[in-house]
Amino acid sequence: QARERGYRGVAGLLCDLYGANWAGYVYLAGILIFLVPYVAIQIRGIAIFLSAIFPEALPAWGWSTAIVAVMLMYSEVGGLRAIIYSDVMQGTILLVVLWIIGVSCVVHFGGIGEMFQTVKSVDPALLSTPGPQGLFTFQFLVASFFAIVLIPVTQPQVTTRLVIMRNKEKMHRMAVSLGVFTALILLPVIAIGMYGAVYYGEATTREFLSQVLLFERTNIVAATVVIGLIAAAVSTSDSQLFALGTEVRSLLSGKERHILLVTRGFILLFGVLALAVSLVSSDELVLLARDSFAGTAIMGPLIISAIFSKRAPGTVLIGATGLGLLAFLLSRVNLFPFPDTVMGVRLDLFLFAALTLIAVVSVLLEHFQGDSAIGGQAENGK
């Protein structure tokens, strides 16, 4: 559908499908809010490594500011072709380095079975749900499943990679390749996490990452780790900035110069917000990324119902999605006494279920109302 309509971004597509511009604005607000923490973890993660390597060179905020400046400059002078090439390079480097470190961790234990036995001897709760801190509950895993599965639909930097494929066959290959690459990245990370659970269980995230990925490695591997992580952070952030610019442009009209200025201003605002979040957030980078995925997943019913419905769903769904995004944001910033659960259900899971129900009802109502209107016209014709 995007190709047939001339792809201008998910925001522009939603405006067309719903026949209402504010559908695009709700989507733009959602990705602006919840892509910020995802970019922030790139900034904070690299700042952690650079601070560990050069502890006296710059303070943490100095490294973070420098990283944001590089990201903004790269997004300005680069483009989609630059993103694709850098993705290939950073992906290859990162994959090779992670597998080298992951395999070395497994070898250190003497094998995969011995690794799990050692972890079990340290703390059996590490190998079972909900885990030693009670995090991995059933609701958490279900909500995380939907948040991750909906990434290609709700996060524009992934959607863009799929839409630009020349034909449907290559788009299918790209979709499968993204999943395979993610699995190949996660497998060695499991071994690295097991190693950290045994030897760095009481260490901070900063100490664990710097020791396992840098100081315990040979100079060549450690240097490659730094290069790969910096390339990955810049490439990932740049693809998000590029996609964000596309979404902003899809909602603007008028002179090209005015559109370009507004787009650049929006990207600059996004970069400043990401820098601010990276400076005040904790080192729990995975949970921060998970919140980003969960926030954008709330827009899944809005997008999917518009794409697969023959008629535009009611505008009630647009308003409900906006309220859902606001509720989830308030629950995460901890500035207001906002509940994390509703009737015993996690807020993100509750919002996703409620919006899915509203989407189904809206689609059915529009379908039956449309059929009734067609039937009435036919009756009048007779």
C-alpha cells in the first residue's frame, strides 16, 4: 500500500488511510517520545565505554555531548545510502566481535552444559522465571513479546528498510533477515550475560560491561569492540533520525525551504532530548530499550487496523491511542503518582489489549455501517 500511494512515511500513510491529519500527528508524537530513550541508550552506552578507556579525558556528559554532535552531523551529511552501507559495516563488525567474546565465555566454563551448571550453582533463580529480582513475570514476558514483534510496524527506521525494497519478494527476505540477524546477536549475548552473572553479579552495569568487553580482551579485540559499538550506535541513531525526518516531512506542506528548516529543527530537538535522557537515566540500558519498544507498540492497533481494514476505522481509535501514549509516558517518568497496573494487569499490557479491542470494534462498526450504506443506495436505486 505504501508503494502504491507513494511512500511518504507512516505518518503520511495514516493521514491518508484515516482521512484525518491528526492520526499522523499522534503517530509522530509517539515516535518522538519513545524513540528518545532508544537513542539515549546508544549515547549512554558509548559514553560508558569511552569513559572507561579515557577516564581523565572528558566527563560523562562531555562524551555524551560529543556523541550527539557526531550523530547530528552524520545525519545531516549522510543519507539513506550512507545508512545502508554503515549498517552493513557495523553489523558485520558487531556480529563477529560478539561471537568472539561469547565463544570465549563458553570456552572459559568448559562448554555450554558446564556454563549453565556453574550459573545454577551461583543462583538457581537466574535460570528460571521470574528471576532473582522477580522481573520476568508472565505478564512482563507477554507484553515484551508484543512490543518486540510490533517493531517492524511501529518503529519507522525498520519500516523504511522494508518499504524501500524493490519488490515484495525482497521485502520478505529483508523481514526474515532482520529476525535472523537479531537471533545471531542475542545468542552470544546470552553467554556473555551468564559469564557476568557468575563473576560480576555484584558489579555495576558500567563495571561489568567495561571489564567483560574491554579489559579482559586482547588489545585487538578490545579495539574492535569499541569501533563496532561506536559504529553501531551512530548507524542506529542515524537511521532513526533519518526516519524521523521522513515522518516530519510527510506532515508538512509548503515551500521546500520551510519544510527543510522545520525538519532540521525537529531533528535537533530530538537530539537534545536524547542527550538529556542519556544524562539522567540509569545504566539499565536493556530495560530502557524495552520501554521504548513498549511505548511504540501501543500504536500497533492504530497502524495495523488502518492497513488491513478495507474502510478507515473510526477516529475514536486515534484519540484512544493518544491517551494510551500519554498514560504510559506518565507511568514511566515517575513525576506523577500514576499506576503501573490496572486491575492487576501491567499498564502496557492493559493498554495494548484495550486499544486492540477498540480497534476491532471500530473496524467492525465501520464495516457494518458501510455495508448498510451500500444496501440503502441499492434499495433507493430499485
